[in-house]
Amino acid sequence: MKRLFVKDLTRDAEVNDYFIVVRKGTYLSKNNTKYMTLLLKDRTGSVEARVWEKADELGALFDRNDLVYVESKARMYQETLQLNVTSIRKVDQELAPDELKEFYPESSAASGELQKSFYDLVSGMKNPHLRALFDQLGKRKDLLEKFFYFPASVGIHHAYLRGLLEHSVNLAVMAKGIAPLTGTDEDLLVTGSLVHDIGKVEELKVKGGFGYSDKGRLLGHITIGIMMCDGLIAAIDDFPVYLGDVIKHIILSHHGEAEWGSPKKPMCLEALVIHYLDNLDAKVVGVREHMQENMDDETWTQYHKLFESRYYKIPER
Amino acid sequence: MKRLFVKDLTRDAEVNDYFIVVRKGTYLSKNNTKYMTLLLKDRTGSVEARVWEKADELGALFDRNDLVYVESKARMYQETLQLNVTSIRKVDQELAPDELKEFYPESSAASGELQKSFYDLVSGMKNPHLRALFDQLGKRKDLLEKFFYFPASVGIHHAYLRGLLEHSVNLAVMAKGIAPLTGTDEDLLVTGSLVHDIGKVEELKVKGGFGYSDKGRLLGHITIGIMMCDGLIAAIDDFPVYLGDVIKHIILSHHGEAEWGSPKKPMCLEALVIHYLDNLDAKVVGVREHMQENMDDETWTQYHKLFESRYYKIPER
Amino acid sequence: MKRLFVKDLTRDAEVNDYFIVVRKGTYLSKNNTKYMTLLLKDRTGSVEARVWEKADELGALFDRNDLVYVESKARMYQETLQLNVTSIRKVDQELAPDELKEFYPESSAASGELQKSFYDLVSGMKNPHLRALFDQLGKRKDLLEKFFYFPASVGIHHAYLRGLLEHSVNLAVMAKGIAPLTGTDEDLLVTGSLVHDIGKVEELKVKGGFGYSDKGRLLGHITIGIMMCDGLIAAIDDFPVYLGDVIKHIILSHHGEAEWGSPKKPMCLEALVIHYLDNLDAKVVGVREHMQENMDDETWTQYHKLFESRYYKIPER
Amino acid sequence: MKRLFVKDLTRDAEVNDYFIVVRKGTYLSKNNTKYMTLLLKDRTGSVEARVWEKADELGALFDRNDLVYVESKARMYQETLQLNVTSIRKVDQELAPDELKEFYPESSAASGELQKSFYDLVSGMKNPHLRALFDQLGKRKDLLEKFFYFPASVGIHHAYLRGLLEHSVNLAVMAKGIAPLTGTDEDLLVTGSLVHDIGKVEELKVKGGFGYSDKGRLLGHITIGIMMCDGLIAAIDDFPVYLGDVIKHIILSHHGEAEWGSPKKPMCLEALVIHYLDNLDAKVVGVREHMQENMDDETWTQYHKLFESRYYKIPER
Amino acid sequence: MKRLFVKDLTRDAEVNDYFIVVRKGTYLSKNNTKYMTLLLKDRTGSVEARVWEKADELGALFDRNDLVYVESKARMYQETLQLNVTSIRKVDQELAPDELKEFYPESSAASGELQKSFYDLVSGMKNPHLRALFDQLGKRKDLLEKFFYFPASVGIHHAYLRGLLEHSVNLAVMAKGIAPLTGTDEDLLVTGSLVHDIGKVEELKVKGGFGYSDKGRLLGHITIGIMMCDGLIAAIDDFPVYLGDVIKHIILSHHGEAEWGSPKKPMCLEALVIHYLDNLDAKVVGVREHMQENMDDETWTQYHKLFESRYYKIPER
Amino acid sequence: MKRLFVKDLTRDAEVNDYFIVVRKGTYLSKNNTKYMTLLLKDRTGSVEARVWEKADELGALFDRNDLVYVESKARMYQETLQLNVTSIRKVDQELAPDELKEFYPESSAASGELQKSFYDLVSGMKNPHLRALFDQLGKRKDLLEKFFYFPASVGIHHAYLRGLLEHSVNLAVMAKGIAPLTGTDEDLLVTGSLVHDIGKVEELKVKGGFGYSDKGRLLGHITIGIMMCDGLIAAIDDFPVYLGDVIKHIILSHHGEAEWGSPKKPMCLEALVIHYLDNLDAKVVGVREHMQENMDDETWTQYHKLFESRYYKIPER
């Protein structure tokens, strides 16, 4: 779909290609004519753009967060590249997962590999009720497809395509290894790991930059995930009541404390294990992403506002 | 069903009647024989009981929290009444709401009156979707019946039969009055008031003293109530998505802050109004119940552990 | 007094009118001459201004927060209007409440209407002591006049002329409606509502933008309000001691918690009701003002720093 | 007044003397007659007492917290002394400060010595306004007398007669010494030290054990102290407004943080000094009192619930 | 050493054996003679004891927390066994680790097995500096021996002999497994796991019940552990400075947050992993120990005061 | 070393002098050539600088935080002075304490005077062990020299050369005066005052602006200071164990609460005194420094982010 990526733009290039509109504003110039300023992005970065002619007319054709097709020319302005746009229109097609990756960063783990790990984990479980839960999920193609390509967060950790699957699978593998060392139920750990964040497929939206849906802001992924599991379980015959409650409890409590979004603390051993490992994986990967982007010097990152700390990159020996 | 209540017990009375078992323990007496100590209750209070003969045999016939039929005689021991039990057996029938009130305190508002207020509030709404939600609830006789006789809490506020309905209706009436003064949607306020605590019908259980169910401890009434509404709404044609999300958000946020059990703060005006009025009604009624039972002297209550304060009863003028 | 308002300024207009000085700075231009930059405001908005000539001389004639009379001409600079000032001088008269409204936004409720509601509430009380308190307040014309035109806060809620009166009266009306539903003393609720924020008439100052007085920053409106009531009550014969303490307690505790500025929690039922309704009214109106000024898109406001949340405007049906 | 103190009671002694009633209860004995159990105290300790005869009649003659005259005989019961009371009646006289010390512990510093220190501190001030404040206080004999014999707290620190004066004077002496090292105003520090806790003379009451008055519970000593100073200052000609505000601010902020009862933090240097030194003196003396009464072994105290720590008594070398 | 354990005591048995003195008190009997009450324990439980004769004389021969040799006879008193002691004396020998286990519970993992795991983990490291650290520790026989038999806490988790080693080794094994999944340094994780709690060998003391040393209460195991490592590292040639700092940082930060005792948060990836896994292991084992001792019914434990929750034992399928 | 200070720079001056590099960046100009922007400082302030020629070549010769020798000419740009740099190179010498003061602000107390106070305090102690501790410190010339010229913090309080010594000595003098008023051990207070912040000589670094060392960020001055004292004490014969623990405890607890960095609260009287006085001195001096630099108008400072308050400068009378 895309041919020319932001990172490859050069001065004076003709740029006729697809982008996502991150920002859109209309202003009055000194000689009283309207112009538009835009920020356009693909998976390799973002670029400023200006529409100097027919700003009114063109502006009516698209909106912030839309996928657009742009005809333009690159020029230098105050030492940075800028696109001088002559034509722009909304592209009304839904992007297939394959196309999304032209506009967003993606996990370094291959899609097929992660899905294989997911299916291996599921088929490795002995508990027939828990396997039935994933059979049921398999019937919800809409959910599963999103689960397979969504990021795990907007910007804290695993903030790239397939990040949600990567995080869920990694957590399940860790949990499986730790089950015998803690005397906990392996199948419950695997199930809890794979569904704990499933509500994110409706909490987040992937359109013009990772963001939150209305439902996501009003209810959050924990509540949404519990409603999803409630629906899936209701469709399974003879699913043990206590088991359904435990799975929902694992989702509900995986943030560990009320102040972090879990109105119930983990109250069974498996919920405790999921909580600590989820925290571990999210924090370690989040810090690593922070280290890749926000170093202050060779050893120290900048202050991480959410985690409330700087981080130290141990020098290579 | 009951004939003789705890508050009417007198020395040497024959007491052959129904009670709920609050506590049950078996001990070895000095001459090496087993005896049982029990605490038995009905709506008027509780009384100690002893089984001196055949403790093993009788003890196998019932458990803590059971409704039992007891044959006994009242005697004085260390200045308090005690039942000397000769026969005791579990009564295996489910108590009808009418019978429950022989064992539990109940709201001072009549049942019919409260239900009438409830139906008046519902039929007074203009929004057809919201009325449809209550039509749907009307089909769930199991839920509705419990909603009509459950307490609103185990011991903090409205801790008596029909307390849940009384609290919900009172909240709705307050909210309705305040709607024009705050420019908020009256129908949403009424709906939110009536369903905000509906999850309590599965969080609590009414058996041998108000208590928590397993599901209640693992998930809490907020999460349970949202799942209930999710199920009810799914069965209604063309229920607006945003409206369903707002109702669930009102339930989710009605405790106001994460540390008080709401992972999302109230984010729309109606959710704010419900939150503050719910707090007001629960706190005022909770303090009033505390004033009825736990005064330190004429003007001051004892310290209320949960509310972290003493309270002052303004002297009558 | 004013003829031309900020919102009506047009390019090249002669602007000879009154403004309040919000910001004042003196700089050195490239050719080593001094110039002044000013920000001037009236109730409709604010406008940048420059004094290019005689900056030293004119600058000595007024200060920040002063009311000034300006002679100037409007011109465009970098796409915004700017006043080119040739003459400016301080206007040393105290502004009458009627004149203030030319410089500040005001409540949408008419002044006479709000005052009528206030007097109706007072005369509707049965408790002679409480009516006496307001008689006493009526003798303090200085206080009462400010109480009638002050804002309720610098920027959080009811941040406009008469906001304090509007908030107090609205709270009293709500409280009156709720009194029978909570079994609380109506007269105490009305009194508490009307005096709970009275200390704001000395905590705040209305001059060149709503701000804080020295006394206000050092003591806060709660402490100031209590001292005011202490003084008023001392002048009334036979005012019951307990009643004075309760009124001061309602003022002291109306923020509800120590961390929100109330060193004592509400300890009587009436103090609880005032606390929750005050919170409700302040929050709902504060969110509504935020919705009017700071929407991020059609449905969501920007993040509100003090309230620590975004807010959702329910779509019109 | 008293002749025989609790610590000197011996078996079989005739005890006809004055005590304060700390606890009072009426019970039914096994043979259906009423008896009273009492706890009686003087400054040296407390003793259990029983009224076996005419419990109804005698019980009507006095109440908890009363000073009573008792006729009784000491006997042993379960290895502790108990008074067998035959006559008891309320003593309706107000106790003079001199008599109070027979019932309460008192400061080790002599009364005259502490008062001399107080007057020396006051007369040593150079600021005429601040001296005038204490002249005014001198006219309020009722306040000053209480200020001279009240404890500084019910049980946390300086919980003995004259503790309030001892604490205030000690704080002033410390502050005076520290003034030159911090470049702060010595007279303000002395004044702030002497009045910071003055509201305690109305917050506390000394009757049958140190306790809280209604006003004290509803308003607290900080608010009460500010109203007192407000009244005193109002009676002084030309007292500078800013100075009155600063003194009230020192009282208001001396607990340092909202969560410890100060709605405003210390905002001037003198308020900071008073806050830290007050904390230091209260904590050190409070820990020392805890060390005198609650050691777990030779080196460690028991856990102090309010201070949330154990304390270590450094071994003597 | 021991022959008869508390759990095997029977009525009328002659009990001449070793115990630890948990509690010791002297009282006056009704006939004015002194007697002593003791609580004696071994690893299987504790038993009340009384010394009726020569209480003064025998009481001088031992103290609380001492190991004593007792001659006594078991009798029933109020339905529980009690030892009637005729002779008691302090045993002044230091208990060898082998003997300790007669008085304390111990890990279910065999001592040899745990030590072998420890040495395997150490010898499996590739980093020569880190191996040198453990060589150095090997020279401190006093430390190492205690490290091999101490409990991991007084009562929260792993509160039995060898609990410290079991917890440290388990943590290291978990961390080793997780290293490749998080891209962290395996040797640092193993080292951090094995030394993170090493300060406990001086914070705790094992004498008459697990308790705290003076040093432990004043400094805590984190600070003590850092000083130990500082001493060990100082004795190693060319130990990289940054590596020493990182190891001490891992110890310092392993509680994760200031409020939990770590003045620095984990700032490198390895410190994060140790923190979360330590939490996981301590919490899971702590909850499991709570489940073994404090169930409320078959599914729910009692409320755990430190962890602030009840726990749910998933029903066996 | 320096001849021309930032505060004395004038337009068109030749500036060939020493500075510290605070900021360093390289950019591309419109005509595609590289240039560098620098911020250079000495003790009197900082100045912008530009390298227009040979930016690559010169940029390789130094780094941020380096001391450099610059050849340049001052010019005006947008109304501020800017250095036009033609030559710049790193100066590789370690700065002697005497030279440091050309680049940093310093205490107003003379160096000799502060050191004399320090030695007087030490020699005034009666406890031989504590004097021995300072003898030992005297042998660590490296530590002592830094202790004599380091700031007490990067920017909160005493943020100037010799600030650490000034703060420590001032604290000791205050503590000595307060010892008799609190009945605490004077020598322990003096010792605790002088060593409580000694870890700052390794936590901080003085190079191109006060900053933190790696060790400082990972461990903090409390932990570092304890390790230092541990080392010093280990070298003293017969230093009492309890005394060493108490000194380390005073260091450990001097921030008072876990959330402020002290994992143990002050547990002995001397630790309490040090904690409160340290807080007092740090806060008073910190506020005074804030008052010198950040006034909003004549009476109020700007908001202090760390202290979370504005401050009020009492008007001169």
C-alpha cells in the first residue's frame, strides 16, 4: 500500500502516499487567507504538512485520525522537512491487520510464531473446561483477530502491533515455569495469563495512533474483559460456577491494589502469581522501551513520569 | 412460623422454636464428656445455648448458619439466660421472604409502599430504552424478588430486610429532586439510582445472619451489577451502545475513587450526582443506625471504626 | 463606563477605554530603547498591548492589577490583534458592584432574583436564633455587599460575579429539599448552606482578576468564616452555646476531610448533608464550566488537573 | 482534702475519702439483687469498688466523672484490692487548682517557677503590640488560670497538671535560643510558642479524668485558639493587621500538614520554627512518658500506637 | 536431647525434659504465697506450667527466652494440660543447629538438599567477580552457618528453620528461569537472589522463639545486608565499583517502594526482577502458611492483618 | 584563574576565559552547515554561546559538564548577550577547592570559621569513643576535604560551596543548646549532627553544576553515610557495639519517615532531636533561598514545588 515512508523522505521529493492524520488545524494567514497545518504519520515517524490552497474545500474531506491519501512535495522549512500538500482525501477502507503494520511499529516476534505459542499453550492444558473457554473464544473471530494484532498499551509497555499477544504469551510461559515452584495450578495460570488483558481489544482503538475508545475510558479493560469472559462462559455447558468466578477474579485483581485499578486484591494463589508476573513483565518491558527512547546520557534514562524513577543501564563489561 | 422470640424469653420457659445458628463449638467437659455451645438468633436478638447430652449425635444434624428447630428449656447462668437444648435439627426448607422477617430486622417502610414507589419511579421515566431495561429486569423474577427484600449491607447502613430497596428508592427520589437544580438527565439519575447497588443481590447472602457469598467476595457488587446489566441490555433490541456504557459507568464509578472500590471516577454529570447522593444517603443512615446502637453518653456516639469518627447528637431544644 | 469590549475589537479601531492590567513588563528593544508589553482585560476577554513611546514615564503611572484608562489603536501582529498604546493612566476610583461586571463575567442568574431567594430562605426559617444571626449579618453592610457580588472561587467553580451567592443559595435550596428525606433540621441546613463559604469575602479579592488576599492565603476561608460567625454570634443575646458551636462546626467540616482542608470531619447529620451537597454542587458546576471551555473533541473534555479526570459529555439523542 | 491515696491502700483498711468516678455500672447478681461496680481514682492510681447494698438508692446520687466522698473498707478479691462501699455521695464543689493535684499527676516543675518563666518571657519582648496581647490576656483571669494548670493533652504528651504551661514555656525557651541561628524574629517566636496551644483550655476539660469538651470535639484547639486571639486582638488599639494574621497563622499551621490538623502549612519562617520545635518537644516528652510507663524489657518500649513505633532506651554506660 | 514433645504429653505423665521459656510471671496466691506461671515450648507446640513451691528461689535460676531443663508432672486444669513443675534450671549451652530443630519447626526441604542447590547455583555462575563474592562469604563461617539455618521471618513467611535458605534458593531458581524471558543478566539475578535477605542473620535472633535483635530493630536487614556486602567486597581485589554498587542497590531496593522499606526504587532491570519475584515468593508462601493455620471455613481464611485481605482456597475438583 | 565573570560581560567584549559547560547541542543551519549551541556558567551566572565555525572539530574536544577554556566575543542577539566562540578546549585539571569557588556560589560563612567551629565541637565532647570516631575521620583526608567544601544539596537548601559543613555545624550548635532542655546526650547529638549527611560527599558530585554520582543515585546519602561510619568504627578499638548501632540509626532515621527516605523512624530520643532540627534547618534555609530568588511580589514567593507551598515574607516594620 505505502511506497514512501517518513524516514526516507528527502528534500524536493514528490510524495504521493498514504498517512494517518495525527493533528489538524486551520489558521488565518497574514493576508487573510485560510491554510491548514497537519501532522501525518506512518510506522517510521511523523512529518509536518501544510495545505496552502483550497484549505476549506480540502479540509471538509477528512478528519483527525483518518487514513488519507496525500499528494504533495517535500520542502525544507526552518531546518525540518515539511510536506506542501496539494490534494488530500480520506481513504474509507478498513485496514487489514497486514496493512496496519505500514503505519504502526510492530513486535519483533513474528506473528505466526506468537500465534503458534498461543495455540500450543491452549492445547497443552489438561482442564477441559478451560480448553472449552478458548474454543468459545475461537468462535469470536472479531475478538481473536484484534487480540492477535493489538498493542498492549497506548504508550507504557508493549506499545506496538502484536504487543498484547506478545505480553500475554510471555506471561503464560513465565507462569508455566513458576507453577511447580509455587505449587499452583498450571492451567489456571495459563488461562489467566492469556485472558487477563483481553478487554484491551475494546478499551483501545487502533486508528490514527493508538488511543482509547469511549467504552474504554468509561469502563476500562478490566471490566470489559470480565464482561467478555462472562459472555463466553455463559455459552459453555456445565462450566463450574466457582471456576468462572475465579477466572473473573484473576482479571479483576491483576492490578493488585485498588489504587492501581483493581477493586479486589488477589485472593487466591493463582491470582497472586499472575499479578506479580504481569507487573514484572510490564515493568521490565516498559523500562526497556524507555531505555531505547529516553536516555539522558549513556547510563541514565530521563525521569519516567508514570514509574516515578530514572533507570540505570548497567555498563557493558 | 416462630412463636417465641429471643427478647421474650423468660427463666424456666419451655422453648420449642426456630432459630438461626450463629456460632457452634464442641468442647470436652472436666469429666471427659463432649458438650456443644451454640449462639442462636432471631430478629429480636441472640441467646447462648448448650447441648449437654448426645452432643456428637445432635451435632452431626446441622451446621453453622443453618435454620434449626430446637427443643429446650431456658435457665439462668452467670446472670444471663441460656437455653438447655435437648433436641435440635436442621430445617431444610428455603425461607420465603415473609418468613425471613421473623429472623432479621426489617425496614420501617412497608414492603408494598416501597415497591409502589419503585414502580412509580420506573413508569415515570420518559426514555423508552431505560423503561425497557426495567421491563427486562421484571422478567428476572429471581433477581427482582431478592432486590425487594435484601439488606443494603451487612452492617454499615440499611442493614435490615428491604434496606436495599429503601436505599435505592430514597436515592432515586433525592436525585429526581436535584435534577433540575443541576441540569442533569432525570431518567438517567432514576435508572442509575435504582440499579447502582443491584449486584448486592448476589454479593450478599441472607442465611444465618447477613453475609457474603463466595462470588461476592471474589468480585464485589459493582462488578456483579455490571454483568447483570450487560445481560439485561443484551436482550433489548436497539439499546443505544453509549447509553449502556453510561449506565455501567454509573455503577462502576458510584464509589467515587479507586481506593473506595471504583476503578473509574465519575466522568459524566449524572455519575457525579449519583456518587455524592449515594454517599450522603449511606453515610447519614449509617450514622443514624450507629446513633441508635452505640451512644457513649447522651450526646456522643462511640468511635465508628469504618467512618473514623465519633458523632454528635444535637441536643433537643 | 466601558464602551468598547475586547470581543468587539477590530483592526485599526481607535480604542479609548477602561481595562484591567493583568500583566506588565518592560523590555529593551534592539535599538536600545525601552518598551512595555501589557495584557489588558475586561469581562469579554483579554488583549495584548504595547507601549512603544515614553515607556518609562507612562510605566510609572500604574501597576499590575490596576484599573486603567487607555488611549490606543488596534493593529494586527502575527495574526492576533494588539493595542498600540499612546496614553495610559490609573483610574483611582473604587469600582461599584455595578461597574465590576463590565470587567468580569457574571452569573447567569439575575442579581435581584438571587438576593430575593436569599431573603426568602432566611425569612422562611422558624428558629429565632438562626434568624437573629442573619439580622446581625444584615448590619454588616460591608460583608453582605461583598457576599452578594463575589465569585465562589478563583477558577474552580462558580468563578464569576455573584457565583458565591448563586452557589450558597443553590446549596440551600437543595438542602431544604433533602431535609425531610434525611430527617435533618431544615433551618440548620439552610443556615449552614448560606454561611459555609462566607469567609471567601475576605479570602478572595476582586481586583484585576480574581485573586487571594494575604489574609486569605494565611488563614483560608474556613477559619475566616468561623471568626466572622464568632463575632456575629457574640453580638446576639442568649444565642445557645451548642448552636454556635454546631454552626462553626458545619463551616469547619464542610470540606469533609483533613486532607481537603477540614481539620474536623462532619460529626453531626446536618454537617454531613452540607458536606456532600456542597461537594456535589461545586463539582457539577466546576465540570460544567470545564466542559464549556476545555473540550478535547465533541465528547471528551481535556484532563482536569485538580479533579484528576477527563469528563464525558453524553451525546444528545 | 484527701488523706489516704490509692497507692497506700492496704488490706482491711477503712477508706473514707475523696475519689473521682472513672467507671460506673449496675448489674444483677445471681440472687436477683442489684449491685454497682465502680472504678475510683486519685493522682496515685485507681481502684475497683463494689456497692452491694442499696445500689439503686446510692447510684442515683452521683454520676461518672463526678468527685465523690466514699465510705468503704478494703478487701482482697482475686488477688487485687477492692473497696467494699457502704456510702457514697457527690461532692458538688468546684475543685480549686490546688485541690486538683490530689487527683491528678502534675508537672515536676513547680507552679511558681513556671509562671515566673512565663512572665519573664513576656516582659522580655521588645515588640509593644505583642506585649499588649499578653496584657489583654492578663485581663482574662478565667483563661489564664486554666492556662496555668491544664495538661497539654489527654494522654499523648505532658498529660499532667501544668503540662500545658510547661510545654509552652519550654517551647518558648528553645525558640528564643534558636532565633539567632535561623535569623527569625525572637518576639514572634516567643508569642507563637506561648499561644500556639492556648485553645486547649476550652478543648479539654479536667473532671474525673482529662477529657474533651463538646466544643473541643466539634472545633479543636486550633480553631478555638484562633477565635480567642481574634477576640484579644480586637480589644487592642492599632494592632497591625498583618501581625494579627501572622499570629493566627502560626496557631493554624503549627501541626504542619493538613492530615495532622493544620489546613494551612507554615508559610513564614517563624511558623516553620514553631512547628518543628513543637513537634520536637511534644514527641520527645511523649516518648519519655511512654518509656516511664510502657517498657517491654530494659531497652525497648512497647509499640506506641499513635507514634507507630517502639522506642529504644540507650543503655547507661 | 529431647525425649518427650509437647504434642505427645498425656495426663499424669512425668515430664523431665528441655523446653524454651516463652513467658514467665510471678504472682501472689490467695494465701499470700508466691507462684510462677510459665509458657514452655518445643517445635511441636507450647504448654502452660506452674511452679507452686520455691517460686522465688527457682525463678532466680532462669529468664524468659532461656533454654531450661524441667522436672514436672502433667495434670489437667480447666480442660487443658498443665505442667506442675518441681525443678527448673537454665541450660547454658549454645544450641547446635541440629539441636535447634527440636525446638522450632523446620523447612520441609532437607538441609543437605538446600545447601547443594545453593552451591550449585554459585558454581554455575560465569562472572568471576560474583563467584569471588561467594568465596569471600564462604570464609565467614559464622554468617554462612546462620544463613543455612535461620528462618526468613519472624512470622510472615518461611517462618521456620532453614526458611531463609529455602526462600533465597527458590528465588534464585525462579530468577534463573526468567532471565532469558526478560533479557536480564542471569548471574546478577542469582547473586541478588542469594544475598538480598542476608542481613536477616543479624536482624533476627533465634532464641526462645524467633525475634529481633537490637541491631535488627535499629537498622533492619536491608541496611545490615548492605554493610555485610560492603565488607565482603572490600576484601576482593579489583571488584568493579559499578558492580558493587549494583549489588547493594538490589538489596536496598528489593522491597520496591519507600513505604515498604526501600528508600530507593529498583532502578535497573535486574533489581526489578528480584523485587517482583521476591514479593511473589514471600506472598505466595505467606498465604499458604496462613491457609494452613487460619481457615475460617473450608474455602476462606481469616482476615490477614498484614496483607489486608482474606484468601480463597480453590475447591478441589 | 578566571578574570572575567558572566555578570560583568558587556557587548563586544573579548572573552577569553574559563567556564563550565552546562548544555551542549549541535544543529544544522539553513545553509546545511553544522553549528553548536552552548550554555556556559561560572559562579555569577550563565551565558548562551554559539560555535559557527568548525563545530564538528571543536565539538569533539569537550563534553557537557567539562571545564573549558573559551576564546570568544560577546554580541547582542534578541536583546540578550551571547558569546561567539572561535576556540574552545577542555581543561583537564582537577579543580582545587579554592578554584571551585570561581564557578560556584559559596556559603557566606568563611571557610576557616566553619572549620574552627567543627573542630571546637569535636574537641568539646567528653565521650572518648565519639572523639575517636572523628580522629578516624581525620585520617580520611579525601572525605574530610570534600566534607569541608561540598554543598548540602543540589538545589533545595544550602546549595552552595561549604553548605554541607555550614548545615552540619549549625545543626550541632542548635542541638547542643537544646540538649539540656530535652534531657538528651549532648555528645551523641553533636556527633549525629556532624555525620548525619556525611554520605553526601559521595552521593553528590561537583562538576559542571552540582549533580548526582551513579553511586549516589543507586544508594543515596543515607546508605553511603552508614557504610562510611561502619568502616570508620571498624578501625577503632573497643568501640561499643550499641553505640555504633545508635550512630548508624541516627543517620538511617534522620529523614523521619519511610516515605521521606528513612526506612526506620527515629527510635531513640537523640534520633528524634536530630530529625526535627535537621528538618527545621533545611526547611528554614531552603525557604530563605527560595525567598531570595523566587518572589512573586514583595510579600509572596512563587509556589515551591518540592515544599508544596508559597511563602510569606513578613513586611518590615
